[in-house]
Amino acid sequence: METKFLSQADLQEAVDLLNSGELVAFPTETVYGLGADATNEIAVKKVYQAKGRPSDNPLIVTVSDEAMMREYANQVTSDAKKLIDQYWPGPLTILLPVKNNSLPSAVTGGLSTVAFRNPADNLTRELIAKLQKPIVGPSANTSTKPSPTTANHVKHDLDGKIAAIMDNGPTKVGLESTIIDLTVDPYVVLRPGQISASELADFLGKEVQINQGKISTDTIPKAPGMKYRHYAPSAQVIIVDNENDFTEITDADDIAVVALDQVLQDNSFRNYFSLGTDIVSASHNLFDALRFFDNQKEIKTIYVQGFKNGDLAPAYMNRLEKSAAGKHFA
Ligand code: TXA
Ligand code: MG
């Protein structure tokens, strides 16, 4: 199949494709998603196939507004309502109990909860509103690879496997949404993102636990997806926590360095990719950098700068730890 690029003017074509059970990748403020009609089981199954994703890893359900979510969610508590009013549309995904039989089990992976997301991208919200049904929205990458932050990243991974890609330019945040589980007490952040657990705790005036340590193991069935290999280019990624350690890396044809401008100015490497000036630009650029060197087969090791400070540091390091399988420069 030929994969088309679509834009604002082609919205109706995208709606028609989704209605006929085809896959359409869509932009969000975090990363690009892979869309299918969430109420069409056959279409949803194609998403797992196109991504090469294990079928027990549930899919996020992307809605155009709160009213659409309420058709599929149970127990929309006052805290859920508060979070929606404050953060939607935006990079916060909330886990709620699913209404019985309102969605195919291919979406939920057989769980009794669903992760709902309302992205801050007008084109995508308009698409879903016109469709009048939610779309599933995993990141639009081949399973195990870094999430796509441009339409071209999507094309690289899924060309020929999906009907279309809606292009709305590079994404803004660059890391996937924060996921908060509201079905447990205390609430738990299952995946850190731009909106931090401490911000959510302050806002709700309640304890919010962080579960990123636990969900990276196989033991917690709550988030089965978290147990799989993730964000991994073919080369070995090594995290460099201390800026000064870049001076100890010996430059070579088969190594690459991903770091802030300042580090790249102070050291000289033949293969490099800039993370920009701070943790915000670094979060925006991380997946692009990993993909850039993944396409250069001669690169065997990628040294990537780590960050300890800044609101985005936990989210950034969560992705980087996974792509490096925990390997740090020592
Ligand atoms: O920013 C984002 O959230 C992006 C954009 C495209 O919206 N989407 C995204 O989807 O990152 P995905 O599938 O790549 O990551 C969602 C994660 C998966 O690890 C999945 O296992 C978990 O959320 N998840 C989905 N539904 C769940 C559920 N009911 N319970 C626990 N974890 C769930
Ligand atoms: Mg993903």
C-alpha cells in the first residue's frame, strides 16, 4: 500500500480512511500517534501488526473532548474532572475504569481500565471530532524504536504499512505524555512526562506516587507495556551523567555523541548531534538524535548526555535509561 502524507485540507479523506478501518498516523504535542477507529476491532488489530507490538500491551484511547471520554469511562471522579479541566487538551493521560464492553478487548489488552488522552493538537482533535469516535493512539514507531517526533520519522518506520500520515510539523514536547492511574489509592504516575508527579500532587493536594522503577520490571501487570524493550537504536547507548566525562571519550568513526551545544563546543567529535541549550530542547531532540544515528550503521556506540536537574529531568532520564538498558559511562 502507498502511504500518503495528508494535511489540514485533507481532513475529510483522513476521516474516510479511519471509517473504512484503515490506519492514519496523527500529530500530537508529544510524539506522533498511530490512529485507528478504537471501536473497530479489526482496525485496532492492524495497529499491533504495523508496529510489531505485542498484543498484551494496551493502547491509549485518544478523544476530542471530555464528553467523548465519558462515553467509555466509568467513575469519572471529582479528581479526574479537576485534572481534565486543568490539563486537557494537553500531555496528561488518565487511567480510568472502562465502561463494560464499550471498547474491543484488543484496545484494553483485556484490562478493566483504559488510558484516555486528549492531545493539544487542533488538527488531531478536529479529526476525532469529525469521526465522532475515539482513535487508538500508540506512538507511531516500530515497536522498540524511539517514538517519532516528525512525520518523516513515521514514514521511515511505517511506510507501506499504513494508509496515511497527517503532517502538522515537528512535535513540541518530544517525550510522550505523563500517565496517571486514578484507579488506585494513592494515585500513581505510570510514566513520567512534561507534567511532573509533584506538580500533580500539589495541584490535587494529594499524594501521587511514582512507579517508574517498578513498571520497568515484568512484575506489575498494571502496565504490561512497560516491560518491553524501548527507545532502543541498534547501537549501544551509554549515558554520560557528568559533563566533564565527555573529555574522557576517545573520538572514533564508530562512536557518536549526543549532548548540549556547550559540551560539543568544548570537545571535538566527528559524529555528533546537538541537544540544544537546555533540558527542554534536549527532551525535544532526544528521539530525533537516537534515530539519526540509528540510520548510520557504522555507529556502534552512542554517548548521550544525562540530566539531574529541571522539571523534565525524570521524564528525559526515564526514556534515556530504557534506551541505554541502564548503561552509564563509568
Ligand atoms: O504522548 C503519548 O501518550 C503518545 C501520543 C501518540 O499520544 N502515545 C503513546 O502511546 O505514548 P504508547 O502506546 O506508545 O504508550 C502508552 C503506554 C504503553 O506503555 C501502554 O502499555 C500503557 O501506556 N497503557 C495503555 N493503556 C494502559 C492501561 N489500561 N493500563 C496501564 N498501562 C496502559
Ligand atoms: Mg510507544
